[in-house]
Amino acid sequence: MDKRLRWVEFSRYTKIVWLIPLILMYLLGLSLAHHLGGGLRAADAVIGFFVVLCLFAMRVMLNAFFDHPESLVSVLKPGEPDWDFLKTYKKQTLLQGSLLVLTAGAVLTVILMVRGVITLTSMVYLGALLLGYFVLAAPPLRLDKTGYGEMVEGIITVTLVPAFSLSFSGKEVSLLLFQLTLPLLFIYLAAKLAFSFREYGTDIIRERNTVVTRIGWQNAVVLHNSLILSAFGLIGVFLLLGFPWSLSWPLLLGLPLGALQIIQLLRIADGDKPKWRLVLWMAMGLFVLMSYLVILSLWT
């Protein structure tokens, strides 16, 4: 397997593209801390991000360990791309790798504690992050394989990560964070559904559990569109309840792209030839656009 193909397989299996929302949500928490008047040294912010990154890597390696062809709980079958990819690694190496990155995360956390950054609240959120990633990847739950992993992953990425980065900057998690992240959570879940649509046929054949295979293609389209509409509806409700306009309009700028995403899915549901690259770009682009504009507005 040449290096380019190996990188493609690695990116596909680890779903490394979902590091983009993780980074944005970590920055959102830091940006909200700045907006609220909290202070955080750049070195502490970088160390804190690597703690989160270590937990993300632990989840990926644990998944690979339990998916490995030699694992007793693996659901992969010979000939599947993931089976062939993981066969090139030693099973024990994957477990050792997960323990190594977890240890690195623990060491970095101790460093933050010594520097006086980590609070009790921060430790609670960090513990929730660790638990969430663990139940996604490890038996007996292995939520990544049940069809419920998307929801848990969304809560981890869009809710817990910014709460963690906000908490160790000296500011308590506020209602404002909830108002910013709840619409983004809906957009994130809609994006996860959009990515699942492309693999629907393969997932059915290989008996993989995802939200789309559990509830069916047509219901998933309805759910996808409802999530996007609900996200923008929530922004309107929060605005009426006193949510600052300076933070509302950046979120609302994503409405045209959200509408195009809904229209595209409806066309596919009506029998049009799927333009998956366009769908996926719009799905990820909507989340990135809204997140970036909110982060920008928190610094101005």
C-alpha cells in the first residue's frame, strides 16, 4: 500500500475531517472567555487543546483495537476496506497507542494543574469528555456501532469541548454558551446525517448501525431538514428572549446555505442523481461558516 493510499485509508477510517468542528468549538469556548472578560495565556490554551486532542486520539485507537480482525468483538468482515486497513497494524500496538495518548493527556492535565489553570469545574468537564469518548469506542456500549454515537459525539464536540475551554479560562459556563452551542449542535447532527447518507447503501449491505439505517432514508431526510430548521428557529427564539443581536446575526448568515442544503436533500429524495461532494461540502461548510462567524463576533 503506497503512502498516498495509506493516508486516504487512514483519513477515512479515523474520520479526521471531524477534527475541524472540534478545533472550532475549542476556539469558541476561548473566544467566549475573551468576550466575557476572562484571561488565558496562549501556552495554557495550546496545552488544553492537546489534552482534548489526546482524548480524541484515544477514542480512535480504541475503536481500531476493538475493530481489529483479531478482536473477539470485531464486527468487520474479510474484504471490507476497514478490515484490510486494520490488518496492517498489530492489535496490541493499537491498545498501547491508546494508553500512550491517554497518559500524555494526563501528563498535560497535571501541567495545567501545576500552572493553576485547571479548576474543579474543568475536571468535571474533562471527566465527561473522557467518559464520552470511552463509551463511544469501548465495550460493552460501543455507541459508535449502535447508531446512537452521532448524538453522543455531537454533545461531546459542540457542548463539552467549548465548556471545558471556557471553564479553565477563569469563567463559569454561562447561559450564553448554551444559546450559542445548541443551534450549532443541531447543525452538527445534520452534517453527520448528510455524511451518513452517502454510505447508506454500503452500511445496509454490511449491516452497520447508523441513525440513517435505523430510521430509514426517508425519515432521515425529514430529521436532517428538521434539525436545520430547528437550529435557525432556536436562534429566533433566543433573540426574542434577549440573546444579543451582535451574536445572532452571524448565526443567521448561514440560513441561505442551510436552505440550499435542505433543497438538495429533497431533490435527492425525489429521485435526482445525488451530488454527494456538493452535499458534504455544504453540510460541513454550514457548520464551519456559522462557527467561524460566531468566533469572529466574540472578538469584535
